[in-house]
Amino acid sequence: MPSASLVAYKAAEYWQLFGQAYGNTPGDVDDDGIIGVTDITQLIDSLMGAGQSTPRANVDGDGSVSIIDVTILIDMILGVN
């Protein structure tokens, strides 16, 4: 995504309701360009063996997907540092 588009996207009030745009990064489990509730759902499904894991599900970068990744992802969505 061009940087100007990303800036405009982050500034738009409407899209701020759906999470933060991070592009193709850890946490964007469904690779839609937005970190939101669907990413948490897919990450939990992956942990429970009901979904397919992707490298982006390893949010903390430790090499494995765990409940810690879910916690970090929720903090990202809520804007908690």
C-alpha cells in the first residue's frame, strides 16, 4: 500500500472502528490489510486445530503460535502498548 494511502486510511474515522492497518505483518492473520476481530478468530481457530496457521499468526515472532499471540493481538487492536 502506498504510504500516502496508508496515512489517509489511518486518518479516516470510519476505518478506525475496524482496527489498525498494518499491511502484511504479523497479526494480520487473514491477510486483509487490517488487524481486527477476524484475525483473533482465525488465530484461536488455529490454536484449537480448526484452522490453518500462517506465519502471521506468530505475532510475537518466537516461532510458535500460542495464547500469548492472542493476547498480543488483542492488545494491538485495543492500542495497548
